Amino acid sequence: MLLSTTAVSKDFGLEPLFTGVDVVVNRGDRIGLVGPNGAGKTTLLKILTGEEPPSAGRVTHGPRVRVGYLAQQVPDPGQSVGEFLRGGDPELRDLTERMAALEEKLAAGGDVLAEYGAVQERWIAREGWTFAARLAEVRGRLDIAGLPEELPVTAVSGGEQSRLMLARLLLSAPDVLLLDEPTNHLDADGSAWLGDWLAGFGGGVVIASHDRALLDRAVTRIVEIDGINEEPQLYEGGYTAYRAEKQKRWQRLLLDFEAQEKDRVRWETDIERTKGHALGTELTTHNDRMRRYAKKVAKKAKARERRLMRQMQSVRWIAEPRTRPSLVLAFPATAAGEGPPLVAEGLTVRRGGRAILDGVDLTVEAGDRIVVTGRNGAGKSTLLRALAGEFDDGEVRATVAPSVLPQSHDALREGRTGRMSVLEFFRSRVPVYIDEAEELLGGYLFGEEERTATLSTLSGGELQRLLLAVLVNSATPVLLLDEPTNHLDFDSLDVIEEAMRAYQGTLVLVTHDAYFAERAGVRRQWTVADGKVTELLSLDTCAK
């Protein structure tokens, strides 16, 4: 046993987040932790690390078990990229540095051979000779090979910092890996490699993720914290098996509840009929002899009533099945204009002397469904912004103004926009009366309290839902979507996929989610590399 929990619970105030979590992680176990945003997945991971205490229950780590957790912030922003990565395994780093120092002393004639032998033995036991190769592979696979060793970690982008933290964790070789949304800043190739790497990892893994392909590829068990049942629900297999079994359980629960309610009605009817029979017999009988007989009948009827009541009280009744509120998302009908809605000629975007896009010519036809793929940093998001007319170099002719769903939410949390309430922001983008805006936002799970919250306080999932609300109600015939599945739970993804299938307009989409691309009905694929955009003759999956 590497790690286990016994009856772990967590409360915030009087509200239980989850209760009765019993999980055992052994070597080779790969557990997916799923559930809607805010259900407590990140909190449970922090409890497993010991970073946060449970309200009740116990977490046990095996002797000398090392637990690695994907931290949310760089611990020492003063480090260089090389220092940060080597610090993932501080013992091996210290042994390597000590060996180098002793080698210098040996070369100078120092009497340190015995110490050098002891250090080298420990270094070999830690498989120190493999570190350079592992470092090169992880850097290449996570698309951070181009970051110079001496570059400060504060000088890299947010996505690169996230990949650095993941690389450091994988290089630390812990016994248990705890990962919170590890594919958020990975491209399709990086996500696929990580899934394969985790599938072959010899320790234990717990992954909180909404990445369906990763869960199918890497995990063998699912623990669901659904925000309805206080106790977690357990499933065998990956994502596909989990969703199928969850649907079966739901159907069984509905059938059991319906059968129970029929029994309840039958018993209640029987009790009322018996009660009425007893009362009627006593009230309508005037003859003394018959009255005595009637009292006996009434007594038997009351005894039957009590027996039926005891039967009802002894039954373990099934609570009425509940589901979480779901998104209400349907695109209004759109009218296509004359000719292609978007045409780009000579599109060029440069940053720091490098051409992100270099003389790109593209045509988007009415009704197109295009997925844009490429490695991290290739320029996929830049292409969407360029098609939306954000850059001046090159010409973009648009017969209609496209609506854009950005990948980053940073600008929404800052300045005047960050101080706006959800309702204010929505009405600033969609011109409707207050009561209509409140009704529309309700369909995106923004209740009265949530509508008054400022954008700076919203989670990633809440901001994504708000942007979707604006996008859908803008009635645009052209959508440019940058990673639209980020921060959304499975039920929300189901709704969005259904809406995308029914959408009659034009769609250009950046996503690493192969499931979403397939269900959105993409028919064309562009790949961005070296400043150029190339159309593939046949669709490739985003997960490759």
C-alpha cells in the first residue's frame, strides 16, 4: 500500500463537500478523479498530499513513500529553467553535484576515493546515469526543449510554466503521482505522450481531469465526486466505461424508484382504506350486539393499519434521484451572407523578430467546420485572432463579424472588466433588458447570487460559461473557438457538443480534444507550423 484514506470527509462551514472517501492506492493503480467544477477534486488531492487537513477521517502514507503533486505555482521564481527541472529530484541533484566536486579533488590528487565510491554507489542506486536522457525526453515531449537552461522561469509564458512544473514532477520519480488537470497546457501530441507515460508508470497515480482521451488512455478506475451524493461513486475502467456504467446505474435507480413509489402508493391507499373501514364501522352501527362486533372489526383494522405503518417505516426508501442543473444552450438560427464569410490574404504576424504567421492565404466557406491543429506555440490562437481582425499586416475580408471564444481569461479578470458583475458584462455584450438577461444567464447556471459576482472572482469554468452565454446569444453566423472545452465538466461538454452539432453557421475551432472535434462534426483540418497554414487532405485526429 502506497497511500490510503479512511472515511475522509471535508466540510466548509455547515456544508459537506464530500464524506466517507475510502481509497487505496497501490503500485500500478491509476485512478481518475472526476466530477463537476467546485465538487472538491482539488481539495481531495491536497488532502492526499497532507497540504490540507480533512474535517474527519485519516490519510495514511506507506513507509518512505514519496508523493509528488502537480503544484499550481512555481515554488521559487528566482530559479533558472535548468535549476528548476533538476530540483525535481533534489537527492539525485545533490549526489550528482557532490560526485562532480569529488572528481575535481581526485584529479588534484585528493584522498577522497572512498567517499567518491560511496557517493557513486548511491548515485547508481538512484539510476543517475538515466537522468540526462529522461530530462531530454520529457523536455521534448512537453514542448519545452527550446527553453534555454539559464532562462529565469519568470521569463516564460504561463503555459510554459505549467509544462515546466509537470516536467519537474515527472522527473522527480515519486512513488505516487497526484495530478490536477495535467493536460490543460499540452498540445495533442503532448497529451497523448503523457497518457502513454502514465499508463506505463510503475507507481500509483491519481489524476483529476476532464480530459476524456487521457482518462481512457491512462486510468483503470474512476472515483466520481458528483456534487449530489456526499459519498464518492466508484467505477471500473476508463472514461468510456465510466459513462456507460453511470448511465446504467441511473436507469436502474429510476426503475427502482418508480417501483418503490408504486408500492408506497399501494400501502398508503391500503392504510387509508383500512382506517376508513374501522371508523365507518364504529360510526354507523347502533345495535349493541353489532356495535361490539364492529369494535372488534375496527380493532383488527387499526392493528392492520399499525402493521402496515411499521412495514413502511422498516423499509429503506430510495430518495428521489437528483441531477445537477445542466446548461441550456441552443444557437439561434443564423443567416449566411453572400460568398465566403472569411478570406485572408498575406496574413503575417511577427513577435520578437519571428514570424508566427508568414504570408498566409486562407478561405473559409459558409458552413465550413474546420479544426486547427499544431504544436504549442505554433500560432493556432494567433491565427484565430488574426481571422478576427486583431492584426493589421495582411488583409482579412469578412462578410460578417465573427465571434471569438478566447483560450485565456486573464484580460477578463483585470482592470475595469474584472470589476464588472456577471450581469453587467453580459448586458455590455448582449443588448437585452435586465429580466431577459437574468433568464438567459439562468440557463448557464448563474443564479441570483452568481449574477452579482465580479468577473475577477470567477473560476475558469464560470468564466467559460459566461463567454459561451455571450457567444451563443450574439447570433453570429461565424464562430472562432479557442479550446472551448477547457474548464468544463462532462455534462456541460455533452450539452455543448449537441449544440455544436445543431449549429447551422460556420465554425473554426482550435482544440486538443479529439472527442469534441469529432462530435462537433469537423470536416476540414488546418495545421499550423513554421509560420504556414497547411490543409490536410484527409482528417487526422486531434489526439495524434
